[in-house]
Amino acid sequence: MLPKIILHNSISLDGSLLNFEVNMGLHYQIAGEYKPDAHLVGSNTVKTGAELYGSTPPEEKHDFIKPTRNGNLPYWVIPDTKGTLKGMLHEIRRFEFCKDVIILTSKATPKEYIKYLEARDYDHHIVGSKHVDLEKSLELLYKNYNVKTILTDTGKILGNLLLNRGLVKEISLLIHPVIVGDKPYNIFDNIDKNIHLKLLKNEILEKGYVWLVYKVD
């Protein structure tokens, strides 16, 4: 059995993920309403987000130990086959609303990165030869961690992969009252087929924001 995946993104009126200011408070307020068991986030999205806040702080002793937090908090699950986040994961682990970080790797993942993960007691799983096998990963999360609901608010690469594989059950879009115009980064650029949807929610929020929720048929 696979967990239910909800794709949640903030976009401009013309469907761009970038080149406008996201209302992060409203974005995460909506995300929190789903009460997911895990957040699935791409490694590039994590790296880009961390770099926005400046340089990564140095590691401390407690960064080598699993955090003890409320069991109802979600895991952060990150596919990272290339070791993109080596030296940065402690910044994610310190986030107070994260139970802990789970890393999905492959047989091609650098051994130095695996040693880095093991030295800091991160759960990590080989789920593919070169790339992460998404279906296998979801089965593992359901079986080993009792993850039944996953919210992903990652960039378009992982989101489009999940949609193309038929793994997304629901799409949540926070429409921002802005048009990006000639410099868009379209959320659904890499979808390779028509995906039929059923509208579940159409809610007008503060200051012209609109929250749309669709069920994927």
C-alpha cells in the first residue's frame, strides 16, 4: 500500500513557481492543515531554500544525535542520490517542526555521503540503482514509518515526476495575485499527458489570494 500524496504549491496567476514573492506564512498555514506524516522535498529545493538564509551554521555536538521531539511531527523525506546536502542537513534537522530527516539514496550515491549520514545517525535507504525508485520509496515509508499522508511542496521536477507516475492523489494550489509574465517557471512544464482533475475546494482568502484543491482522477 502507498501513502496518499498531496502536491501543495504557491504559484502566480500565470502558473509560475518563481520570480515573485511567496506568502510563506499563508503557504505553510495551509500546509499545516493537512497534518501530514511526512514532507517530501527535493534536495535542490532544500539547498536553494537554505542558501536564501545565508551561510550554513557550523555543526555542533547535538547535530550528531537524533532529535527527541513530539511524535506527531512530520518527517522530512529527501531524495538525495548525489550527496547534494552534505554539510547542510543539520540545518534542516534543527527545524523545530521536523521530527527528523530521512534520506533516500541509490547504489550510485557517493560512499563519502553515506559515511556522513551514518556518523550523524540519519536514517537513509538505498531505493534504486542510479535514481530513486519512487514507488519503492513510498512503500518503504508506509511500511517502516507508518507514513500514510505525504505533503510535497517541492519544485516542479519532483512534483512533475510524481504526477507523471500517477502517484499524486490531490493538488493544492495557493494562487497569488500577481502575473510573472515573460519570465515564468511553469509548475506543470514537464507533464507528459493530460491529467484529469475534480475540483474539491475553491476558497477566496485574504488580500486576493485563492486556494484551489483538486482530486486527481
